[in-house]
Amino acid sequence: MTASTHWLATASAQAVLERGGNAFDAAVAAAFVLHVVEPHLNGPGGDMVGIFAVAGGEPTVLMGQGPAPAGATIEHYRSLGLSLVPGAGALAAAIPGAMDAWLLLLRDHGSWELEDVLAFAIGYARDGHPVLDRVCSTIATVAELFEQHWPTSAELWMPRGRPPAPGEVITNLPLARTYSRLLATAVGSTREDRIDGARTSWSAGFVAQAIDDFVRTPHRHSDGNDYAGVLRATDAFEATYEAPVTGEFRGHTIAKSGAWGQGPALLQMLAMLDGFEDLDPSSGLGAHTILEVEKLALADRDAYFGDGPVPLDVLLSADYIAARRDLVTGAASHEFRPGVVPGVEPFLPPLTVGATGLGEPTVSLSGETKGDTCHIDVIDRWGNIVSATPSGGWLQSSPAIPELGFALGTRLQMTWLVPGTAASLAPGRRPRTTLTPTLVLRDGRPVTALGSPGGDQQDQWQLLYLLRTIVGGYTPQQAIDAPALHTTSFPDSFWPRTWEPGGAVIENRLNNLVAGLQQRGHVVTRAGDWTLGRLSAVGVDDTGLLFGAANPRGAQGYAAGR
């Protein structure tokens, strides 16, 4: 069973499964296809976080978040007159991590050769695919930026001198050549050696050198100024495996990545909500309670999370959670309220009021972007299961590198240019990513893999799914289809890092809640009928029957199985 944010990725993964490949072969093949068909949401120059379990094994985190390059120091960025890391341009690029992570997963847990796994993506990049309307609208939004400042992007994404039309067949021949060239370096006496050959070629060979050569030329960034990047061929990254952080909720174990991402915030949300009776997101009281709990958990995320010592033992402890739960009242909070951890000073980020995103990418002439991403879940006949969220390297994130066919990511915009915090910019340190896939276990057995695009909203939307399936009795597809909401009452992880005190964004299908939420003090934004959340999920029920569910919003997510 496969579910993803694009039907061609799902179809490719299913083709692998039908031909005897396992869930890891299928997920990697689909991920490379997502690089081609959702280039406005992810790319080879970006990053990924995955969580998986081999049949009969324990949940494991696949860490594909590259750190800051050696030249990415607070002093350097401040010397350029910057107070924030830009939201677009090579100065925002961490060391690309997605490709090495996918190759590591394929090497250690897959069964197919890299050539066979890459064939789907190479075919779509070389021979073409019908382009999504959202890709077209993204290119149209930044067309002037491309024409005036990023000519390599204009050449790649507007080869006919205009943005493509929805459904028009487009290609990415430079990316097809990059993948084919990568295969030429996949040599060795064993399958593992061949994959490692490709990993080395990517991280320290022709790809790394092309990036180094390209970013040395100054180009337009999201603040309207031109800078050179600091990423160099000597900045190497190797993906790793980590143990997950877990929490218990109503007979289920929820497994997430560590606090270098936002995953443990979902565990805090569930723990706080476990003490309330009304957990229905479609009821007035339930929606209010959920929004208030989300604010508290995300305040802790911003105050304490990052790639450094994080006091998770305190933040997830029963006493701490109880104290946080007691802060929820009948009125909406407009404050930024992290908790108190003895001996640890919370970071209080600058609080700049402004409009925040709805979970979808937004772009402007300056190159400003707000991040979204894509997602894939796979479970196979043997019980291997994987949930993965690749992102970054969007076509609008920085100029396309012409000989490679992709752009760099912008994850460093999630760091702060102030020293002494867990999320401060520092060479070799991972930015606190928003990528946050989930694995759900019952009685020690993985039963659901799920995730969603949406930047800061990813765990908020996954929370709704878990509440509706575990507490509300919804089927997976019903939970994904149900109307969504989230808070924006926290500093946005994306440049220019604004927040909306008391902000609550809801789908119009929850219009019956608006008056009550406003009376409680929420600042409500209506987002349209089917706009929030792009969840997908796969899993297995108590009878052993596999299930898959995908999001109808945007008419591109797809689930398939046999």
C-alpha cells in the first residue's frame, strides 16, 4: 500500500511493489519521482526526515537534515547587514541531505539496484510529465524574478519564454543527465558498494563541485539584495539513523524524530490533551482546547528545541505537562508562553506581528518563500513500513544550477542570528526543521505511517488525524477528509518570521465554529473549503488488512494498493 502527495509517485512506488521490491525500494523510487513532479515543494538539493520500521523491528529515524556549512557563521551573516537568514538564495542553504539519506535507506534496507530505482524519475525528467497547476502558478509568481535576477531558473522553468500551462508536458533534461551521470559512478563488486559509489559522487564529487562553483557568484536573495553563498564542495554530509522519541496516547505509541525537529511538540500536544474530555476538532470547545494546547507546545518548541541539549525529559514529564495543561482556560491566549525548565534559560524569539502562511508556499518578486513540502508512506506485504517527508530545494528557493537541474534548499532560515540558543546558526549544526513524519504503534507493532506537508502546520494537522482516528472512531480517509484548523499564534519558522497573536486558521466547513471562537478571543481566518492539510497515511488494521488514505485537497494526492 502506498500513499503520497502526487499520483505519479504513488504509481511508481506501487510498480516497485508489484515487481517484488520492498517498501524501502518503493519509497526511494517515489521520492526521486517527487523531485521531478513536485519541484515547487522539494528537490535533490533539499532535505528529508523519515521514520520506518523493518518487519518485526523497532522504529528508526532516518536523519536527512544537512547541517550549516563551515562558512555559515553568525558573524558572516551579520557582516552583510542581515538580522535574519534570508528566506531565499544560497545563504539560506544547509548542506543538501535528502539524496544521501535516500541512498542510505536503499543500501541498508532496500533490495533493488539504484539504476532500477532511479529509472522512474529519469524517465519523467527526460521524456516529460504533465505539469501540475500549482507548479505553473508558482513559476508564474516568480517569473519576473527569474527573468530579471535568476536567468538560469528562467531557462529551466520557462524554456518557451513563459510559465508552462497546467497539464503541459515539461521535462528537466539537466536533472535526467545528473541522475544518469550519478549511475555511471555507482560501481563496485556488490550492490552496497555501487550505492556507496553514488553517495560519494554526490556529496564529494561532481555535484558538490558544481554547487561550489555556482554559488560563488552573487545573486538576489529574499531581502532584495545580492550575496554569494557560502556552501563549498568540502562541506560534506552523511545521513544517519537515530532512535525516535516516543509518547503514549490512549493505548498507542507515537514515534517521532528528536528535538532537532519539531516532532516532540506533537507528543506534548497529545499529552496535554489526554487530560481533557472534548477532543473533537469539529466542536467549539474541542477546537478551542486544541488551539490553546498547540500554542503551548509550539512555544516550547521555539524556546527550547534545536540541534543541541534539549531538556526533553522535563518537557515531556507528567508534572510539566500537567502544569502546562492548567494554563488552558476558556479564553484564547495572545501571549507567547513557553514553560519554565529549572536551570535552562528559554529563548524568547523576536515577536514581529504580521500575516502568516496557510501551510502552502508563497513567493514574491523578492524571492520570499514560505515552505511546503511533500510526503510519502509505504507498507509492504512483509510488514516493512516507512513514512518520509522530503522538502527543500524548491524551484523558487534559489537560482537553478544549470548543469544539475535543481536548486538549493533554504532550511537555514529556521536558525537565528543570535548566539547561545539551541536554534542559533552555527557551522555543523542542523537547523531546527519542520519536517516531521509519524509512526504509530499499538502493542509494540507499527500500525500507521502518516505525515503531511505544511511547514509549521505539519504536526498540527497530524494531531487532528490522530484525535479523529484514535478517539473519534473515524476511518483514516474520513480523518483526512474532515475539515481542518490550526493556530498561527507563534513565530513562523520561515522568513520573515512573523506571528499573529491569537491567530486561528480554519476551513470554511467549520464556519459554524467561527462566532464561538471569536467570542473566546481567537483571531479567525477563513481559508476556503478544502485548503488545509495534505495528509497521507498507510497502515494495517487489527485483522491484518492493509489500508491507505490520501488527501483530496489540490486533486493530486493518491493512495493505491493491492
